[in-house]
Amino acid sequence: MQFIVITGMSGAGKSNAIHALEDLGVYCIDNLPPELMHQLFEICARQSGKDGERIAIVADVRSLSWFSANSQDLLSSMEQNDVQMIFLDSSDEEIINRYKMTRRRHPLLGEGANSLAEAIEQERELLAPLKNRADYVVDTSLLSAAQLRSRVQELFAQNSGEKLVVNCSSFGFKYGIPTDADLVFDVRCLPNPFYVEELREQTGLDAPVRDYVMDSPLTEGFLQRIFDFLDYMLPLYSNEEHKSQLGIAIGCTGGKHRSVAIAQAVYEHISKAGYLTVVNHRDIQRKKFNH
């Protein structure tokens, strides 16, 4: 029996994550009191389930008094069982905006916190041990619900095994650097299709834009150096550091042209090397095109 624990900041998207796992056929338990998690592990250990059968559990701070006193016991119990943990994070500003939109109450508000900002700060402190232990940390600040669901499904697809999962993403610097990226590459030095009128309204997924970016000698030299770097570093991340996930973010100004084309090229190169690789383009759907 394999366990997946979904945890993270309130408002960061745990409900969307568990729905994504349900679509993968994972048996999911939401709002399980953390004090019962030990018992669940013991019960499942006595059952004769199918090989590869998985159970996902949402663990958060809704049981505040127990969690404050027993978080280390919970971590120890996880270490003794086949548990993978995903921690969903988000910026304070985005969490506050989401609570304003939904008009829901933060679980720690009134439990020692007199404001939403205080509740978020207190929750970060309480969840720090879980975040440090997590196998995957996903920042959802700039992800749509659909993008989050896709990201979770990519991480926990059955064929992922124990391999290093590489997430290649494009983004626009004007919208902020992805906070969960391990490696960030700036491609604003490459030829910009934004200044070619017939290319401006297209994206790096369109052949004319891709060809415009790729046909430059600057791009050829840039990509060769990135490929050489990744060919050397990925085995070190996988075999020496034993990382389970690696985020590679490629940024241009608006996140629609150069970064998209380069992220696709990096994705294809890493995939050919045999790594489980996914690609997403964070800012490609933004309405206004900017250089």
C-alpha cells in the first residue's frame, strides 16, 4: 500500500489536488484528523491490497491543538510507511486574495490569530516541518486550477516510479519568477518576435515564431550551452543529491514567445535523455502581448 499526503497552506489548492488524484484512480480521504493517520497506516498494513494501490490523505492544521504538539510524531509515522508528500504553497498576498474572493474563514483565525495575516504567519510556522520533509513543493500563486490539477497528475502518474521528474516551464519576468524553480534561465538576450508585426500575436508554440527564435546563431549557442550544462547536472541531481523533482524555468519579458520556444526545446532534449519530463507555459494565456 502506498500513501500520498497532501498538505500545505490553507487556500493553496489542496481540494483541487485531491480531485486530480481521484481522477488518477487514487482513493482519497479529505479532512482526516491527523491523530487518526497512525491508525490508518496500521489498518492498511494489515490489509491485503493490490500491488501499487494508493491512498491519498489531506493533512493540514484544522486540528490545531493536536498538530502543534504531535507534528514530529506524524513525521516519524510517515517515515516508517511508504509515504510521498506534496506540499502546496502560495504567496501571502495570493492567499489573502483567495480568502477575500471566497469569503471563507481561515481555520486559525480566532485560534490565537486576530487577523488573516497573523493566521497565515502562524500556519507557515506550524507547517514548516512538513514543508521541509515534502517530496514535492508546488507554488500555486500563479497557477490556475487546471494547471494545478495537471501538475499534480504529472507528479503522481503511475509510470513516474522513483525517477527524477523534471518540470520545464516558461514564464514572463514582468509577472514574477516562479518561486518553486530550481534553475532559472533568462532568454531576453535572444531575438524578440514581438517586434515582428506578423509574429506579435502568435506564441512560441507556433512554427513561425519558433523558427524565428531558433534560426538565430545566438539561440544555437545558447541552447548548446544549456544542453551541455543539463547533461552534466541532471545525473548529479538524480544520483548524488537524490532529488525527486527539478524545476527548470525559462523566462523572457512577457512569457509568450522566446521563453515558450526555448522551454519546448529543453523539454524535448531532456525527454530524449530518458527523464520523466513535463512542460508548461505559465503566462502564455495572458490576454495582452508584451515584449
